[in-house]
Amino acid sequence: MYYPQQSPGISHKLSAQHDNSPWRMQMFHQQQQQQQSAQQSNVGPPPNSPGYALYTNGALQHPQQHHPLNHPPIHHHQSSLSHFSPPTTAHNHQQHILTGSPHTPAMTHHWQQQLMKCEMSRQARSPFHRARASAMAARTVRSAIPITNPNLVRPPPEENGNSTKSPDSSPNAPNSALNHPSSTVGPIQEPESSLESKTSTSTWNSLDMGGLRLKNLPPTSGLFSFTFLTNLYLNHNDLGNVPPEISKLRQLELLDLSANNLTSLPAEVGLLINLKEFYIFDNSLQTLPNELGNLHQLQTLGVEGNPLSSHLKSMVQKEGTQALIRYLRDTAGPGVTPPSRPWKVLMKPAELEALEQDPHTETFTVLCYNILCEKYATEKLYGYTPSWALAWNYRKDKILDEIKSYDAEFLCLQEVDKTQYETFLLANLGPEGYDGVFHPKSRFKTMSGPEKMQVDGCAIFYKKNRYKLVEFNEIEFSSVAMQRQDFKKTDDMFNRVLQKDNIAIVCLMEDITTGTRLIVANVHITWDHAYRDVKLVQVALLVDEIEKRADHFARYPPPPNLRNGSSESKDGEGANGDSSTPPRPIPTYSDGTKIPLIICGDFNSVPNSGVYEFLSTGTLANDHGDFMSHIYGKYTSEGIRHRLGLKSAYADLQAAATNPNAPAGELLSMTNYTPGFQGVLDYVWYSTSTLSVKAVLGDVDKGYLEKVVGFPNAHYPSDHVSIVSEFRIKPPRPALPKTSTSTSSS
């Protein structure tokens, strides 16, 4: 960076006797050297700033990345704040002095960039400076430089350690990143309501309100309805505060509040998770809110010209913005504890009363939870989470406390590695009356040593004082696909299905008192939206395998201790432990569809996906868009179907009854909450002919969600939340009486 002529702003500051600190003197000498070099070559590198254009030898120069001149034109804004009059004179900003000591180290490139951007901010004091510069650039370079929407093509950040590229998009990605979404990229693509469609209705996304001497931004201002904005300039005004409503502008990538009268920042600024550049030069800020630690994508926090504490300023000078962001993040406390999630009772009062009066009523509770495997919980993926809250030693206790609090008969957990299963979960749930089974993803077969122990998979725990495990089956989708004759000759099977190592586990359970049978399955489906055809194949293979195992399970004889024809315990007690209650006949099952069925898992599919449609309706056309025109034998020649009669425990039945043509909906607003995605991905499916839903665990408090940027955090130890459902087993229908013909023939 160089100036052909010495900037009057820099010259003025360096000439001041009280401003000859080592930092300033080092800056002065470097600029003198740059000027001499520039006079010989007449060229110089532009600053790495997305916020400011520079004039060099009379020509407007543009940085290579993130420049607002690559955006649609910046708009002047006076109408929505028309009661503020424009300034009559230039804004006189405060000039704070950067203090130093004789032992101050040589200037770092972090602070050099900071001072350059600060000086450019001070030169942008005239009204609508950026808008006028943008208009000039658009006129002079329109034929050479296309104006593009920066939301559609965003280069990855360079300094913050986070990349918007999918971690498993490369075949050489490390094992710890396989099949796991980044927190900055959703595990599925939002249909039609994505950022592209939201921003495409506006022809501009940058707004310049700089240099207008605004003294106040009313919370009701129309400014905060411009949620499509990516660049907002409020510099060189007289603002004494910024309203919390600034948090509504969640798409902002650049926010300039320089040269105002700010003595504090609202904590809500920390919700602007997409910020890359945040300039607060030349204000009166002595400290910064810890909530700024959420801004893990921030590349530049412009703090020069503020009387900040020496500790904070020194951190920026020596180590840069990211060091300060990490410090603010990791020194933040846990915050206010959220309210407990409420239970939603789905049965009508009459049904509940009848259920309580029936001595043979059988109920059970199922918990489904993706606990976020330890090796996936990295700062690269979850840069907004304090390091202490991301550590497994902290998260594991929160996970265990949550699991134990619901006292469910069945626990279906995803992203559990073998070490966690053996040394933590089984060791701590065993004393609570649980036994369990576990199977890792199929890539564990190719690994050895410690890495093999870190391969995650699925686990099912059950209350061993009520249920016994009759049979345990693991389903490796790639192996099952290889065994299908109609799949073997398709390139798509080799190139797509076999590239994913997802698995499911199936447990055939039996009530040790009543003899009632139950099938519990747990699955983790591949996440990548580019492989939504593979999602369909994996789910179709899952239900095919469950149907086979269910029919096999139905032919099992009753347990020996119950073969006397009644569900009577060893002590002669009935199903509820009451000796006066007459025993109920042992249930028998003519085929697998008569056995109660639960399928839990992280399906990485939203309610309007092909996966959801297939599971809830039982059929899916062979030309469904989610097959993406790939070929998978009978699945894509005849379509897929099942006869399990499934429904999601959280299905919004009331909405469906009101409007049958409405898209599928869930009672929960989300099960996965990160800056890149908020939505429902996890489900508990049940067989409607044999089970009914009594109650489900409700949503996380909405007010709490509005104040956090994503999970995991101090209160929620995974990027997913647990879902819990309580079921009632429908009593078996009595056998039909034999006809006279069959009686005579017997």
C-alpha cells in the first residue's frame, strides 16, 4: 500500500509531538520507504479491505476480494429517516492517541492493516462517500468488471480458520471430517427459500448513511427491515448508541460505525454472525461485549481511535482480530439458563383417562439424540462456541445429565464413537439400569489402533429390568447394496452409494413380563444434499431390511416362562405388578407389521424431502426429483414402497387435518441449530397400527434462541437437540372366531 502524495491525515497525526509513539514512528518510516519505492515503480499493492476504495494517481483502485464495488450500487438513504437533516459542515471526528512504550515490539502486519483502514475511514467523512465512489466506479468499470451478488459466490475466509467448503467434499479429506456438515454450511440445501431467492428480489444490498450527522436510530426505523443488506455504512455521524434491533440484519458482512459518539456496543451485535469487517474506529469505547466472540468469521475489527483497555488493544496489535475474538468468546460466561423444554400431550383427555384405567396399559419412552462426536467438535466447525464449552470433558456431563433426566426406556444415540460408548456411556448408564449395543460406521474395518476407536456410529440403550434383547442386527448400507442383484451393474451404485459408510442398527426386543415384542432401529443417514439420491437409497434399504427382520421375528415362539398362555410374571402378578389384575394373553403376531416398530435417527432430511415423503406415505415415484436421474435398479424403475404404516411422532396432525394440501410439517421448529442451518433433521418414526403417541418433548424456548447464534453452547452440548416421545402400545385385536366350515373340518 502506498500513497503517491503523503496523506494529509497521516501527516497531521505524525507531526503531532504527543503522537510520536514507536507504533506511529514505525508506521511513518515504512510509509516513507513505500513512497520512495513507489516513485520508482509507480505501482503498489492495494490494502486487503472489503470496505474502502482507494484513489491512486487519480484512478480508483479496487481490492481483489469482498469489495462493495463488486456489489450492486450502494443506495443513498434519506427517506426512512427523513426527520434527520443532512450536515452542513464536515464531521469533526475525535482523534484518540495510540499509546505505546519504549519496549513496544515492531509493528505487526495486523496493526499495519488496522491503521491503513482507519486512515481510509477518516477520509470517508463526507456525506455518501461510499455511495458516490461506488457510482463512479460503476460508470468507469462497468464494461470490464461484472457486478455480481456477493451472496451467491462467497470466497472462503482467509484468516479465521473457517471454510465454507464442505469438509467431506474432497476424497482426501481426513477421516474426522467425513460425513459431517460444517456449522457454516447446512447439511441440506434449503428449498427455494434459500439466501439466493431472498436476496434476488432486491437490486441492491449496500446502504450508505455515512456523514449525515445522525444522532439517533429509532428501534422502529425502516432500516432494520432491510434484512437483505450485506454492507451498511453508518460512519461519521453523531450516534450515541446502536439499538439492539441491529441484530435483525443477519446477512451483514460489513458494518461501519466509525467516528460516532459510541461509549458501548449492544450485545446483539454478536448475533451478526456473517460479519467479515466491523469498523468502530474513532469512538469512545473502553471495553467490548463478550458477545463479539460469536463473530468467528470476522477478519477485521477496527478499534483504533478508541480508549480501549491496554490489554484488548495490545491483543489486536500483536495477534490480530481473531485473537481478540477468541479471547472475548472464551472469557464469556454461560449466560442465562434457558427455560426447561415443555411437554406436549397429544392424547385427548378421554383417551388419557381410559389409558389410566386400563390395568394392562403398556407405555414406553424413546429418546433420539445426535450427541456430536468428540472428533467433530472442533473450532474450525464451531468457531462461535467457547473452547471450554466445546471440550468433551464439559459436554459429556451435560449430555449425560440430559439423557438421564428423561428416564426413557430406549435411548437411540448417533455420533457415538467406540471409546465414548465403552468408557463413558455404558459405564455411566449401566448403574442407571441400562444395557446397550453399538456399531460403528463401516470404515472402521479399514482402520487400526486409536483411529479405529474414534470411528463414530449408532448406539441403542434399553432398560434391562423391563426389556431383553432377543436379537441385534447391524445394517451397513454399502454392503447391503452390493448384495442386491439389480444394483450390481449400475455405475451410480459404485460411484455414489458405496462412497458413503453410513449404518443402522436394529434391535428385536421383548418385554420380560408381558411378552410384548418391539422393534427399535437407529440410523444416521448421509448429510450431503448433493447426495440426496443416496439418502433415498439408504432409507429404502433400511425399511426393506426391517420388513425382513420383522417377519422373521413374528415367527419366534413365546419365551419359555410365558408359554402358559398368559403374560403373568414369576410371582403371579399381572402386567402392572398387581396380583389382583387378571393376566392378559400373550400377544401373538401373524406377520411383522403387527409388531410395534420405532425407527429413530438423524435423517439429515427436511419435512418436504423425498425421504420424509417416502417414510410417511409408504411410496415414492421412480421419477422423484431426489433420485436426481440416477439409476438404482427397481428403485428407479418401479419406485419405492413399504408396508410399515409409519408416521413421525412429531407430525403436525392438526395442521394436516386443517389443510390436507399443506406441505408436511412438524411440531418442532428445529432439531439442528447452527449459523448455517436451523431446521428439523431428526425424527422418531412409529408404526401407527400398533402404537399411539401420548406426548412429545417440545421446542427450545423461542426467546432463548433469539439470543444465541447456534449450538453447541454452554447449555446445549450438541449442534442437535434431543427429541423424546412417549408411546402407548395398542392392545392386540382379538382373534376372529372360526367359521362353521373350519370348525367342522377340524
